[in-house]
Amino acid sequence: MSTARVRLGVLVSGGGSNLQALLDACTREDFPAEVACVVSNVPTAHALERARAAGVPAVVVDHKAHASKAAFEAAILEALGAAGVQWVCLAGFMRLLSADFLGRFAGRVLNIHPSLLPSFPGLHAQRQALERGVKVAGCTVHFVDAGTDTGPIIGQAAVPVLPEDDEKSLSARILVEEHRLYPLAVRLAVTGQVTLDGVRTRVAAPPSTGELALRSPGATT
Ligand code: GRF
């Protein structure tokens, strides 16, 4: 007998490659979640096509078409509610959510960010990393709080920064890890294996999913 899958709502603004990674994970029989709804604040986002191709309801809630942030968020909540969403995943969603919104899904909103937080929050994380001259970069999945990329960290994956890297090459290397890490973190979170402990999390990962902090081979000195 199979247990009911957790219903995810994925919020997007762009290409949606992380959405795709989640959609692909959800095709696996043993994955504990399904994408019930995708919401984009950008009407032209390619992520919408990815959702439709997977047979998932795709909704546009354009922030520009709403008079206030409260109205914008109310429209998103309506779409998520209509789809019976239980957990929310931000996947390249370029708007900040209010504490009010987050309170509606308390402890059930996740984000992926292309840096090893708390370094380089906000926009252009990969560019920030290159400009600062770090030798290791990566990505982070974290719970969302009302700050910018400040919530408790669930998992991280590291990649080397190579001498010849530019923003494009580093972003591509990080993205490969994002696509691996996000489904893994979602699996752990929605199955209750991640608990909050103040600003930290405790992750009770079984051995097969114990790779929440990777050290990539080939790192340069
Ligand atoms: C990813 O790098 C993600 O970490 C960041 O925005 C980018 C979105 O890419 N938040 P995609 O739309 O998932 O391809």
C-alpha cells in the first residue's frame, strides 16, 4: 500500500531547471512528494512550459498586475490552496516573501541558493564569489525566513572555483549540484528527517542520502 505523497507548490521566475530536477525526482516511485502546482510571477518564464510538459498546473501570478505585495501574495496563496499544496519550494523565484505569507506555511518553505551561505546572499551570488576570490563555491538548500537567504541551512554542496572560471562556467558547475541537492533536501524535509534547532537544523539522513555536504573531487588549492 502506498502512502500519500506530499503536495509541493513550486514558485519560479525563470528557466526552471531546478523545477525540472524536482519534477524528474517526482517521477520516481519512491519519491515522497509530487509537484501539485507551479506558480510564476513572470508570464514568459520557461519554467511554465516545463510544468505544462509534465502535466502539472502552471499558474501566472504577475506581481506587476497587483496593486500591493499583500494582493500579490494573496493570489499566490489562492493558487497554492486550490492545488492543496502542503510544502512550498522556491526555485529561482525572484521576489521576497513576507512574514505573513511564510506564516501560512510555517517551517514548510524551502529555497535553493547558488552559494555556500551565509556567504554571498542575494543577487549574483556566483559573481560575488568570483569577485571575492574564493576557491570553493557551491549551493545551499535552506528553510526560508523573512530575510534574504538567511534561514536555517538544510544542506550544501561544494564545487571548486577554477582559475579560468567566469560567471557562466561557475554557475553551470554549481547548477549540476543544485539539481542533485534540491530533490535530496526536499525528500529529507518532507519526510520529517530535518528538524529545526534554533538557527540550525538537525538532519537524520539515512546512509543512502547522507551527502548533504559534499566535497567535490578535483578542487584546486
Ligand atoms: C538557480 O541558480 C537558483 O539557485 C537560484 O536561481 C537559479 C534558478 O535557476 N535561486 P533555474 O530557474 O532553476 O534554472
